[in-house]
Amino acid sequence: MRHILIVGIGAGNPEHMTVQAINALNGAEVLFVPKKGESKAQLADIRRDIIDRYVSNTRIRVVEFDVPVRETRDRSYDRSVDDWHAAIAEIYENLLKDNVGETDRAAFLVWGDPMLYDSTIRIIERVRTRGRVVFDFSVIPGITSLQALTAVHRIPLNLVGKPVEITTGRRLAESVAEKGRTKVIMLDGEQAFLKVNDPEAWIYWGAYLGTEQEIVISGPLHEVRDEIARTRAEARARHGWIMDIYLMRSGADFDA
């Protein structure tokens, strides 16, 4: 039976690769590399660099494929994502049919960790459920942007005995306001932090984590929010794309 490996490759630094991930890539017959257009060519380049560095099996084939852009016009968020996943599932199904023998192993190189704000597992499961290609799959964990963020800022993820919430900028306004609660915000194209009114809140922000373009800013939210917004806009204009994440909280360890 075909076996698909969903391999987490880290947040941008090729040295984020784990031994398990390297072994998984070397044990496959085919490696799939997604491309997201010219503006995000660096994302494919880093995957190619990882393959060049760590894949020693010269018999492995590398297959690159284009990822469609998510259509948002005249659609709800859920509808646009579901349609997008369906389109990618069709691409995945054809990739497996055309490139993976019935007893072969193939690997998808997934940014960060496949379990955190990535849809590869969902899409692969969708393909398997359709039943047109028979396969099983495994997931290899990787370093997440959240781990890279806390490491570069030299902070623990949580305050002692306090909860952590991971959400999106779109949902930030709905999150619970509680002193000591850590909020990790991903996918914030709207820069929702600009609307947060908490004079005690600190923010730890990072973009392009693990790459040569890495930028990090931290401090009291009311003091650095405008700097983050300006830096983010300048970086996106310069590179044509941006991946960023931030952590916010107020309070300290052992606060009542």
C-alpha cells in the first residue's frame, strides 16, 4: 500500500530539521514541494535547500506542484477555505496517482508542524476518504513558529499555573480577557493587536522566524504597536509576503 509522510520541516531555518524528519525524507521514493507563486518563491527555495542538505538518497524524485490561491470574493470564510481545500485535494489525488507506486512512500514537506494551523492533514484525510487512491499516512512533527517565537524572545510560553490560548487575529476580539492569560495569535492580516486596549499587556512579535529576514520586536503593547505595524508593512512591501506570529499577555508568574 502507498504510504504518505506528512513531514514538519520547521519554521524557516533548515537546522530546525529533526533526525526523524531527515530519516523520513530519505526513506521516501518521492518528495512533494509546493510552490505558492513568485512572491513566495523563498518558501520553495528553503524546501529545496533542506532536500539538498539532508537527502542523500539519489534515487528519490522531487516533484514540485503549484498551490492554488484561496478565493475569498463573495464567499464566507468557511466556504472559501472549504473550496480551497477541495481544490488542493484534487491536486494531491492526481499527484499520488501519477507519481507514487502502489507500494511507494511519498513525503509532503510541511512548514512548521503539520498539527498547528496547517491543513495538510485535513486535505490528505479528505483524499483518502474519497477512496480513489488507496494509501495510509503518518505525521512527523516539526518545530513550530510558536516555538521559534518563544525561543528568540527567550520567554516561556505560559505564566506559572496560567492558561494559554492560540487563536487568529480574526478571533482575537472574542478571546477571554484575563490577567496572566497568554494569547498566541497567528494569521493576523488585519493586525488586530492595534485594537487591543490593555495598558498592562506586553507583546512579543516575530516575522520570517528562522530565516535570514527574521525580525522581532517586543515591549509594552501601547509603546510598540505602531512600530510593529510600520515594520510589518515595510517588510511585506519589500519581500512581497510575510509570515508573522505574536504572543500577548499581562501579569507575571505567581500573580493571584
